[in-house]
Amino acid sequence: MRGIQMAKRIAVDLAEYWEGLAGLRLSHLEPKQLGAVGEEIACRELISRGWSLLDRNVRVSRDEVDLLFYFDGDLHVVEVKTRSGYGFGLGRESVTPAKLAKMRRAATTWLGTDRPSRLYRSICFDCAEITVVTEFEVEFDLIERIESP
């Protein structure tokens, strides 16, 4: 898989994300909660890098996109993969050609709605990996342009 990777370790205070998670450790979260926290971490990290959030959790029929961002003239379609450790492989390994096709279909449908208000130089498919390193720390990796149409 091609891509540009940028890694960063981030300390996580779950209370910042949801009041109900205060005092919990990352390893104690249910898979659905961990995925939601991972999406929020990815969203905040990309915004801190100057990316503009356009939409999130876009569902079209059976296809879905986690995050849609605008950055430097491009539309970035971001799949977020959150892992509770390194024992289950890298998140990017689960972004298969079939998953990319679903992301492409959802993004194409989204572009056909009245929401987009700008032209995009290109559409980029990216993977944001969130891996729990310690009870209160994650590693954030952004693999950009894992596939370009």
C-alpha cells in the first residue's frame, strides 16, 4: 500500500472527549467506545494541523466514510482505524480494495449532494491509525493517499 505516513504520540485525557469517560482508562473501553474516541482524536488532530472538517460519519446505503476534510485544495476521505494495541495488526491493513471502493462510492454520492461548496483539485483516500500505547496514550499515524482514483 502506498502512502505518506506521519506519526505522533498523543496523551489522552478521556474527560476531554466525553464527561462520562472521566477516570476511565483506554483499555477499559468497549470496542464501540474506543472507536468513537479514536475518531474524535483523529478529527481533533487533523483540525490542529489546519485541515477543515467538512462532514463525519457519512452513510450512503451500505457505504460509509468516517471523516471528510478539506486541505490544500484536496478533498480527503479519511477512514479511522482504532486498535487497542499492536497485537491485531495495523489499521491500514484492514483498508482493503473493497473498503476503498465503498469509501469511493460514499464520497462520490456525498459530492453529488448540495453540501460541497468548493471545487477540489483531487480526492485523496487516507487512513488515520489510532493505536493505544499505554492506558492514557495513543499513537496517531496518518497514511495519506493510500489510494488515488
